[in-house]
Amino acid sequence: MAKTPQKEETKQDYQQYLEGVQTPVMAISKDFEVTYINDYGAKLVGATADKLVGKKCYDLFNTTDCKTSKCACAVAMKTKKATTSEAVSNGSMHIRYTGSPLFDNSGKIVGAIEYVADQTEVKEEMAKSAQQVQYLQGVQTPVVAIDKDFKILFINDFGAKLLKSTADKLVGKKCYDLFNTTDCKTSKCACALAMKTKEPATSETISNGKMHIQYTGSPLMDENGKVIGALEFVADITKIKEMMGTIENVVKSSTDVSEVVEGLSDQILKAAHSIGAMGTQSAQAADRLSTSMEQVQAASQNVSDGAQSLSKLAQETANNVQGLLQKMNHVNKGTSEVNKIVEDSNKLAQSVSEGGKQALNSLNQIKSASTNVETTIGEVNASVKNVAGLADDISQIAGQVNMLALNAAIEAARAGEAGRGFAVVADAVKQLAGQAG
């Protein structure tokens, strides 16, 4: 059957279209010989299209699928259906290729056409993403990626385990149905704020009624800067909240204790002031007691001096009494002599014969004896007056000592236990004053 000019023109148009495709396009025979390759494909393997026609495709691309049952072109020619696969070409280029069967006019398989896409950059990005995902998987806190409708695109294993599930079962579900926080479906949602403002947002809330969390939502953008979702990092701060509550209780207790201590300090200060005042009073009482004791000591000295004077006076009185006794003896003796003279006078009176001269002498002697008796009696009266004066002085001194002893006893009673010794001394002084009085 001869080819018409229209068909030839159509074929040339198709080839022109294929030459404009910016990815390798190649046609092979059933023996895998290249029957056609566009300029982009030839350039990719470092040659020109005319030099590559007739060569084996697996020698040019040398993929990990070549000469195996995974070869998409071989599968396509066998099944008569398009087949896609991924492989590595020449040890470095990652490709995704599709093999479609080629039929002749009778429907018989005569080869395959292969479309190749270089996915090296995509694979590298995917590897980076996989590494990043691996990092996220290693994070010991929930990490969730959501779209603008709050559907979960990704959740790490830690987050899935926290929700008692697996990541594959949670993808596609609404985040607010899983975490059920007090911020969900409100204007406080950090992810909603992040997608709205294109800035990270952080908030604290309670998840599922018991777990305190702090979470940060960061906007996810495409290559054009359009927001397509958010990445959420969640931190469980339940223990921190409990610790903060404990700390608040401790601070409150410390404040209460501080107030109690402050009250006790005021009481102690007041008690200290009272003790200070009592100390001052005690010191004053001690001073008064000391003064009283000095007075008692002085009075005691006066009593001692008075006692010595009294002893001396008593000695003098005894001497005077002794002299008085001697004088009284003398008076008695004089009286005896008077009696004798009177007797003699009576005898003389009866015997006038003895003479008037003797009678006159006898009367003179009587007069002289009477004068001596009067003088002696005067001296005795003077001595008695002196003794009475000394007794008055002793009585006055005893009264003063008694008053001082009373004052000393009062001060000793004020001083309490410390003045008990002074009380004994005061009592002894009082008794001495009583004896002296």
C-alpha cells in the first residue's frame, strides 16, 4: 500500500511535535533497537539522533530495569498496555519512563515507544524531604502537617502513638477531630492564624480535656508563595503545668508562713520590748535595792556605832553606878555616922554636963555630913539624866534602822528571787533595831 502525501505530512508533523518535547522520546523495535529518538533524548546521552538509530536502547540508557522483567517497554509489548516504571540510568540519573506498545496496520506488535522523565532533581528533593521526614519522625513530640481544610497530610510516629493510632490511619482526617483542643475551630487556633497571617503563631491549650499542650503553627507555602497548609509542632506541657501548680502552692504556703513568721516576729519584738522594760524596771529596782542596802548598811553601821556607844555608855553607866554605889555606901556610912552622932547628941543632950562645946561641934559635923549627902544625891541624879538621854538617842536610832529595814524588805519583795538574800538581812536588821529599842 503506497503512502499518500497527506500521511507523510502528518508523520512529519508528529515528529516535529516530538522534537519539541523537552524530555526524551524514543521508539524501539521488538529487539530493543532504536528506530527513532528526538534531539532532547540524543542530547541527554551525549550524541545525535542519527548516530543512535539502530543501537540497542539498553546500551544507551543502561537502566536498572534493562534486560529484566521490570522493563516497562518489554511489559508493554507483552501485555499490549502502557506500563510505567522508575529506574536509575547510567548509575546516577533517576528516571520515570512509560512504555507504550506500537502496532502495525494489522494490529501486530512491532515495537514500543518510550517517554522518559528525568526525576533526578525530584528524587534528590524527595530524598531531602525523606531525610527531613526522618528527622521529624525522630522528634519526641507530635509534628503534624495539614492542608488549608485542616486535613492531616503527615503526622510523625510520636504524634500517632500519642493518639493511640498509626500515621497511615490518621492521614486524611481532620486535626481538630483528633486533638480536640479548646482552640480548635476558634480564632485562637495557631494553625489558622499562621495560614492567615503567613507568620508562625504559638498558643497554649488543653487537648482532649486533660493534656496541657503548647503548639506552634507555621504556614506551608508552594513555590509561588501561596499558602497551602500549615506545619504544627506540639509540646506536652502537662507536667510543667503540674510543677507550676506545685510551685504556686509552695509560694502560697511560703507566703502564709512568712505572714505567720512576721506576726510571730511582731509578738517576739513586743515581748522583747516588754522584757527590756522589765529589765529596766529590774535594773531600777536593783538600783533602789542597792540604795536601800547602802542605807541599811549605813544604818547598820549607825546601829553598830550606836551599839558601841551604848556599850561605852553602859560601861560608863556601870562605872557611874559603881561610883553611885560607892557614894551610896558612903552615904550609908555617913548616915551611920549621923545616926551615931545623933545618938551621941542624944547622949550629950541627956548629959549636959559634958559641955555645950561638944554639942556645938556635933551639930557642925551633922551639918557637914548632910551637905555631903546632898551633893552625892545631886551627882546620882545627873548620872541618871545622862543615862535617860542616851536611852532616847538609842531609841531614835533604832526607829530609823527599823524604817530602813522596812524599806529594804519592800525593795527585796519587788526584786523577787534576786532580793531574797536582802530580805533576810533586812529582817535581821529589824530584829536588832527591836532589841536596841
